[in-house]
Amino acid sequence: MTSDKQRIESLMKEYQATQDMIRHYDDISMRFGAASRVGVFIFIGLAFGLLSKDKLTFLYLFPFVILFVAMSNFVTHMMFKRHRNISQVKIRRILAIEKELNWKQFTLVDEAIRAGQIESWPIRKMLIVYQWGLPLVLMIAYFVLFFCL
């Protein structure tokens, strides 16, 4: 086998392994995000159930529930951000491999993003709503209950 063929095969294996690694980090992010969200909802349900029996206990302890939810969302966001940064490094390597092999799979997407044909801002808005929406709703519910009880 010639060294050129070996180099091409090596690049193709690296290309596949890099794609697998990107999928791995996407999968971890989705699993961790879903598990933490489910845990937060269970925690909120338990907090409402246990703390709603006594008004004074609820008024003093429910802000800690809100703080826990906000911190949990922040930790999930930071983990997602870390995995996104790792994936971006992997995508840069894929783009370099594609350039050497004269392939276009990821390059076409990258060019479309750079040309503004694929927007990322709506997704970022939704992440902000996702991260801060639940703590905000809980704070509103707390103040409504605080003034109505």
C-alpha cells in the first residue's frame, strides 16, 4: 500500500472517530440535561407538596428551592457550554480533514452558517428562556402566593 493511500485511510478513520466523538458529547449533553430537568421537576413537586402544609415554612424555605433550581440550570448550562466548545474543536479538525480529502459534508454547513443562511440566534434565545424561565416562573408563583396567602 502506498503512503498516500495509507494517509487517506488514516484521515478517513480520524474523520469517522471525530464524528463519533461529536455524537458522544451531544449524547452526554442531552442525557445530562434531560436527567437534571427531570430531577428539578421532581424536586419542585416535592417542595410544593412538603412546604405547602405550613405557610410560614413555605415562605421561608421556598426561596431556597428557587435558588437550587437556578443553580441546577446554571450547572447544566456550563456543562453544555463545555461540551459545545469541545465539539467545536472537533468540527474544526473535521473541516481540516475535509479540506485535505476534498470533501464537503461539514464544510457546506460551516459556509452556510458564515453566510448567515443558518441562524443561531433563535436557538440562543430559547436557551436563555429555558435556563431562566423556570426560576422566573417560580419566583412569580412565590410572590403571588406570598401576597395572596
